[in-house]
Amino acid sequence: DGAPSARLWRSSAGRASMMKMAGMRGVHILLLLAMVGRASGQCYLLDADALCEVCWKTTYASVSDNVGVTTVAECPAGLVEAWDVPPPDKMIALISYPVKWSVNFNLTAFPVIQAGPNANHIPHANLHSCIASRGVCSPFVANSPGLSTHTKALKSDTTVNGNSGSVTFTTDLSLTKEQYTIIAHVRFFVPPSDPSLPNIKYDMAIGASRNVLPQTTLCEPGSVYDIATDTCNICPPGTHQQGPNCEMCSTGTYAPVEGLSACIPCEAGYTDLEGQTACLSCPELTQRRPASPGKSVAECLCLPGSYAKYGVGKGCLECPTGAVCPGGLERPYPKRGFWGDVACDFDPEWGNSSCPGFDSFIECNPVTDCAGGPEFSCEAGHSGHLCKQAQPGWFIVGGAFWLECGETGHFVGIVGILAVILVWLTINKVASGNYDAMDIALLFVQITGMVSTFGLKWHSNLSLVNTALGIANFDVDFVTPLCLGKWTGVDSFYVQLTLPAIYAAGCLIYYGTIYLYGRYVSKNESMSMESWGHWFQTSLVNKVASFVIVMYHTLCLKCFQSFSCEVFPDGRSF
């Protein structure tokens, strides 16, 4: 058994058992070691530096024999395998190396054949890289993680030159950090001496031992190994070392200097392109959203006290006068005492530069009408532009007091209107009399009351005084009849213009009733038509004329107000 020409023969049953357990690493390696221990030649199996070939010869006893008997030994004369470009002595992890090997045949001793239709002379060739600590490497070790890796299977035909044949294979080899036994495997078939038997199969291999080193053992962090020049290259700015390569910094990171093993995340700005050497600053009055990756300008949001009129990523503007700007993606809203147009939509991403009232905030007069806030609120009972209109279910007294109708709203509205009419009649009675001092006092009160209606910033303590003065101007809006039904500015305008005619009609009805009552009910013979007509004409003209005189201020004011518009800073008016 120890002679150089000895061979290890195994039974068909034993071979089948070994193939069945090919996936079991430990058992397979132990069986292979047993075969090698009794082989005549050592070669790479027992001597990593040996350059001789090892051959596994499989013969079959019959056509039905699917397992055969395999012997392993140093390849006989007539078969020569050699490294043309062997794996380099110094190998670095994850770097691809070209490897080339060739086989020469003595075609007389080994007449290589094409085993099967459309088959090649060499149907299978590749590199096996086995982790040395796991045991012996052979063509039969499976391609398994943690045990062995195989390159892509190749095939070819021999080149015949007289009595010789040759074949050459080339492939790329890339391995991870480990100590390996690398073999170049070639399989071929030769005919048996007995033509009735299957072809004889040969698996031959030549080996080499290599220690694949990690890149960190050759180059400093931030550098990568260049196999062509056998030097370490420093990764340039904008890149970092990633395994065997210099990779560009991803978005959100940067590399300001060369030789970095990791890119630096942007702390405040952003990078929206790969391979950057510096972070871009956020636009004016913006800051990056907390915990954001810094990959886009869209992550830069408005600082408190500013707002994004033109959308995210386009810079922010200082908060408008009269507004509160929370910053971020929030729209500005009015402070207390200011009014803003809530009808303008706001898109957090695109902003709003098309709606004129988006960032216009107007001080209310009086400021107590507007509550402001994120809901653009008016005070209770107020609504509309500048909060000057009454909400449904509310009415206004003297333009300063806003009262809720409630369950008694109709009654309160009617009583209020009747009380104002009674006061007007009393004032008119005084005005139509011969009281010069009273006329002057009434004129003063009316002018003062008219001035109080101007859009000036009156002190809130004057609200009650202005209301009392305003009653002397015969303004139909002194008590708005909102609790009785709909009442608009158009209604107020036309009623105010026709108020003298309404008063005259009322006087006509009043004096006509007196005449009819005295003439036909009380049978007053002195109430002749002629005397009543003279009395009626004098009284009617005097009273209507005095009524026009005392209310002409309000008539003029109403007429001029129809041409007056409230102009906003953005050019809009109402």
C-alpha cells in the first residue's frame, strides 16, 4: 500500500455512499483524506508547493454502472497541466485577478474524445478555491459558503498538433480574506480498452496555496490598493473608501478632503448630488428639518418669524406686519386686532404667490373687532371683510355694540327701532320749533356724530359717546334689523335715500287721519276742508323740510360712502 505505484480502489457501494454525503463537509473531507493518505503521489494534496498534477480516474464495470470506481494518484506520463498565469503570490480581498492554465495530452496514450453528441473534448473546467483550514481541496468539494467557491464552468476542444493535443483556459478570480487552496480542475474522457464499457473519466487538477489579505493590511484607511501599479491610492475629495474601491459620497454626505474612510453627514445644509466636497447652505431664513437626511433643499423649512411665499426650498420672507409666522410649513396668520383673507389657499410645498391676500394683514378699526389667530377669527358676532359684518343671529347698535338676537331678538329689534324712531321724531319736533339755541346744539351734535363715523382710530372709551351722538344723525343703520330678516348695505342705502319720502308719507297719513276723524267721527264743523288744507300744508311742509335739514348730513354721507372703497395694501378694495 505504501509503494509509489499503489492505487486506492474503492467499491461501487463505497463510492455511492461518498457521493450521497457530498454535501456533508466533514465526512467528505475525511473520506478524501483517506484517499490521499494512500495515494502514490502527494502533489498539492499534501504539499502545497508541489507543482505536479493529481488525477482522479473513474472506470465503470458495465453500461448500467452509474457510479464506477475512482482512483486518485499523481497523473501518469502523457498528461501535463501547468499554470500559465497562476494566482499571484500577493492577493488582496475582493480584487479580481486573471488566471490562466493549460493541459497537454499525449493523444496516443490518452486519445481524448467527445463524450456525447455535440460535446466538447473538455466538457468542464474551472477553478476551485477551498478554505485551507477546512481540509483537502478536490474537484468534488461542493460550491458551498464557508467551504469552497467555484468560478464559472468553462468548456473547450483540444488543439491537435501531430500526436499532441492542448487546451487553455482563462478566468477571473476574486476571493474574500482567507487562506485558500486553489486548484485548476479539468475533466475529460478517454475510450476504454473494452468497447462495450462506458468511457473512462479523468478529473485532473493542479494546486496552489494563497493567503488572501484584507485591503487594510496593505493601505491606510481612506486608500485603496491598485494591483496594476502595486500602490495605494488615496481616495480623492468627494469620495470615501468602500471595500476595495473609492466610492462617491451619497446624497446627504460630503468629503471635504482626500483620504476619508467614511463621508461626513451634513449637519445643517444638504447635498442633493453624489460626490460633493461641501454641503450646500439652506436658502435665506430657512433651516433644515430636524432628523432629516439632508438630501434635498426641500428639507430646508422656514425659521420662526418667516414664511414660504414661493414654496419650499425657494427661501422664506420675513413675517408681514400684523401677522404671526410659526415657520416650518405653516402659513402666516393675523395677530389679534388684524384681519387676513382666509379664503386664499395655502399649499405647504408650493406656497401661494398668486392670491393677492395671502400675506396681507390689515389692522381692524376698532381693533377689538378682530380676534386673529390660526383660524383667522373675528370677535363674537363679527364676520366678513375686516370683521365689519354681523354674523347671522346678531345685530348692531350704533355701529359699536354687537348683541346676540337670542330668543327675544325679534322683540329687542322691534323695540330698538321704535325707540330710535321716537327719538328722531322728538329731535325733529325740536328742530321744527322756534328754538334757535336748540338748533345750534343739534347741529353741533350731528356734526360731531358724523365725524365719529370716519375711519379714525377712536379710543375704545369713546364708543358709548359716539353711539349717543350718532343717534342724532338719523342713520337707518343705527339699529340694524338683522334679527327681523336679511339686511344688506344696499338695503340701508336705498332706505336712507327714501327716508324723507317715507316721513312725508307718514305725515300725510297722520294728518289725513286727523282730518277724517274730526270731520266724520267727532262732527267738528270747524274742520272745513279749506281750513284743514291750509293747516296741513303749513305743518307738512314745515315738518318735512325740517326733517330734511336735520338729516341732510347723513344723506350726503351715505351718498359719498357708496363711492368710497376700503383699499388693501395689495391693491384690492371692497
